[in-house]
Amino acid sequence: MKRATAVALNRRPDRISIAGLGPHGERAAPPDRLTVSEAEADAARRRRFTVAVVLHTTASDWAKQELAGIVTTLGRSSAAVIEVVDCAFAIDAQIDALNRLVHEAPDAIISIPIGNTAVAEAHRSVARAGIRLVLMDNAPTGLLPGSDYASVVSADNFGLGQVGAALLSPHVPAGETVGVLAYGVDFFATNEREIAFRKWMAANRPDLTLQRTTFASVEAAAEVTAAFLSGTRHLAGLFAVWDEPAMQAVRAMRAASRPLPTTTIDLGNDAAIELARGELIKGIGAQQPYDQGIAVAAATIMALVGRQPPPWVALPGLAVTPNDVVESYQVVWHTPAPPELVKARRMTARR
């Protein structure tokens, strides 16, 4: 078995260098390139900008922290968040929300596009209406920086996919099959994670066979996993493209008495506790959503005061293991780890 060489896993907290490229092949600018001078902040305060935020969901731990970073940072420049839209992962809901907001004419819209092609025209209409558009994670098909949007601010999803592979590899014996629980929507962030996972495995674990299944919604992930387990007898590991479907998969595996070592992306509370217990989830590639929210808001203020932010900004991920999940939680969420997580880690350490 080859060692996990594509990412370093020996420092804490382990911020990985940026591996992925932007939607147009751009090399990532670091978030410290998003700077707002005091004079620019004063100018923004005088103009009292209005901003709407359009999210794929507001229910996840990731979304709550991302929004907290956005709102706090915009507030420091007296920019008011006038609406937060929860699209519930529905393309039609996002299109309707963007079309309505164009008529309401806030100064800026921050959006995480759901899909690539289907939502492109609705996002393009934002810039045509003279509203500044800042994107998270993904640029819809055909949209260009500087004309259709100001910037895309993202996690390094390619690097996170590498982390998922590197952390799973030691738990899978030679010659086995690994499942990939993929999102069945054309979404840049999850596509990048899956591509990177496959490339890392091909380079470092060519002995493994990868088999894919897809879910269309988080709620369907448990049922999809159950069918996958039933139809694939020799699975020896699983990678899920983010934490909520990963936890649905964990429940399905337990119900079927088919426990598989699993890795995923995002340090949500449930996944963090599962990791701390040393049970099915063996490692997590963690985004930094609060810090990403700060960067998104800074890019928005820059665009509103007439400065062009870098077209592609990416934040590194963290490689999280059971040994350092509590410290990593503090880094990611900017808050003490919850008591249940601390207790789970202590109990595992005593074994």
C-alpha cells in the first residue's frame, strides 16, 4: 500500500496548500488579497449598501457559519443584509429568488449557484441590472469575472477531495472496492472533490476499484446508500462528498450491519462527534466557512466601492483526524467544541 503522499497530514491544525484551480482555470488568490482600507470602509459606511444572500440551504452547520462571517463583516462597513434566501437545494427556487431580487435592486447579491447551466441566465441578469454579484464556490456556465460577477470565493474543493482519499487509504486493504457517494447535480464544488478523490486514488492506490452511486437530495442519501450496500457485496470503504449525506450513509450502514470506514468533507457537529468516537468516520477534510464568509463579504465591499477583487479566491482546508478533532473544531467554528464532542474524544483516548 502506498503512503498518503499527496497531502501532508503531520501538523496541527493542518492547512493544506491550494491544489485546485478556478472555474476558468485561474490560480487561486489567497484570502488576504481581499483587503478593505479604512478609507474604503468609511466610504461604504456613508453609502449604507444593501446586500441579499442567496444560499443553497441555511440549515447546515456550514451555511450557518458562512452566513455568520458574511453578516458580521458586512456589518462592520454598515452594509445591511436585507434578505437571506434558503433555496433548499432547488434550482427553480434559486431562479425565482434571483429574478425577484433583481427587481428589488439591492446594491449586491451574494449567491452560491445550485448547478452550472440551469441557473446561469438568472445569475447573468444580476449584473445586467447593475447589481454587484459575488459568488461562492461556483461560477455558472458562461459567466465571466469582471463582467458577469466580481469574484468567486471558495474552499479548495480539489484539495479537500485529496484529503478525503489520503485519510481513507490507510483503512482499506489492498485490492478492495471503495464506494463514492456523489451528488447527482452538476455542482462545481462537489465535482472537484470527487475528481480529486479519484485522481489521488489512481496515483497512490491503483490496487483499489472505485464504484459510484449518486443522491439527488440529502434526505435520499440513506436510501441510496442502503441500495448501494445491497447491490455491491465487496465494498471496503466509502467517500461521501459532504458531511450531511455522509451521516445519512452512516445510519444506513449501521442499519444494514455493514460498517465501512468512511471519509467526508465538512466538520459538521454530527460528523465531528462520529469522528471523535473513532467509529465509522475515519477522517474529514474541513472547510473554514466562517473565514470564507469573511472573505466573501470583503470581496463584496471591494466590488461595491469600485475595486476589482481577484476573480478566484480559495481558502485551504484542514485534514482532521480523531486525534485532533477538538482543536480543529475550534479553528473551524471559532467557538469551543461542544461538550458531547469533548466527551467523545476523551472516551476514545482512554481505550
